[in-house]
Amino acid sequence: MSAYNFFSFSVLLFLFYFGCAQQMESDKKETTENKTEQTAQPLADNSMTSLDWDGTYFGVVPCADCEGIETTITLAKDFTYKIKTKYLGKSDQVFEKSGSFTWNKAGNTITLNDADGKETTDKYFVGENQITQLDLSGSKITGALADKYILKKSEKVSLTDTKWKLIEFRGKPVQYSNPESKEIFIQLSSEDNKAFGFSGCNTFRGSYELKDGNRISFSKMATTLMACPEMELERDFMKVIETADNYNFDGINFVLNRARMAPLARFEAMK
């Protein structure tokens, strides 16, 4: 081999090894960057890192062709969710679905994925003890009904010794005509099996008994005798108390029923 050919071969060999080294370094850098991108978490405090966001949230959001959509969403620490919806005044059917959810890069908004892991249009802004349903573009809904899209976090409580506020009566949300009106409620005392509460105008007191199979009965109910301008809801409410024979309780909501009829009265825990 001539000196010229040997020199040319050496140059080509050097360029080959130099190019390989550069490519290996580039590949290593790209792999490191990809791994960092996949595992990196937002460094600043945000909803995902600073709040106790796991739990159950409840609210009644606006509906175009019904009285409201009763919505319960449970978020788990493993980034899965369960959601129950009921179209008030339209159907007694409860729709349920579950799946996973993902956080946005800012760590303040979640997007629900369906059972197959496909991203849906359901997005919620996560705040302190509440989540807010967002519109299709991922923005907060504004206007007079904006607060109606907020779901409040609910802590599980005991059926007894809890004050239960009436929120739905015979399938319709309870509306109090006067903002200063006292809320209708019932409480079951575990100490003496006494039931007592406020029915809209008068207070009431009596006895109750819990039986196997989620059965319940009330007896010896008595009320004060005050007269108020609007008594219809109170009269109907007391009839429900006297005729209810079974209940549902999930640690968040308390529901009174009769036989297999539609739920008669739905309550939530008062704070």
C-alpha cells in the first residue's frame, strides 16, 4: 500500500469513528431528554402536588332539557375515577362510568379518559375541596350559572348523629323561596333512637328503627303547631317521613324510599 493510499484510508477511518461517536452521543442525549420529559413533575406548588384532591365530589349542574344533572365524581390516588349522573325531573336512571384521568402540565386541570383510555371532552379545574366543570375548550364557564358548575368535596359521615339537609324531594331539587329560610333537615340519634328535625315551618320529633336490608320505619311523630304562608312542602315532607320504609346510604347521601318506587327524599350532610 502506497503512503498516499494509507493516509487516505486513515482519514476515512477517523471520519467513520468520529461520526459514530457523534451519533451515539446524540442518541444518548435524546434518550435522556425523553426520559426526563416523561418523568418530570411540575416543580411549583399546584393542585396536583399541594392539595388532597382524591375523594368524592357532588353537585347539580345545569341541564338544557331537565331540572339539573346530579353529578357525583370520585377521584382515586391511582388516577382513576368513577362518575354517576342522574337527570333530575326526566328519569330516575343513574348512569355510571369509570376510567382514568390525566393532569395538564400546569397541574391544575384533569381530563377524564373513557374505559379504553381514550381522552374525552370532560375537563375539571381542581381547587381547594372543589372541582369546576370546564367547557369544551377547557375554559371556565362564566355568567349567572357559573357557580352551578362547581362540585363540592364530600367527606363520608355516619348515618346517625348527622344533620341531613333535604336537597331533593320527589325527584326535584328543593328550592328555598327566601334565602334566609331555614333548611329542612332530619337527624337520627344513635343514643335513644329518636328522630328530629325541621320541616320548613315546624320542628318535629319521633322515633325511628333501622332494620336489616336497609329498611327503616318512623313512629310517634309529633310537630309544633306554627302556621306559615307556605305549608305544602312541609305537609308532603312529613307524609314521606311517615310512609318511608327503606333507605339508601353511601356515606355521602341519605335517601328515603317507599317500596320500589322512585326515591322520595334525598339528603346531604350539613356542615
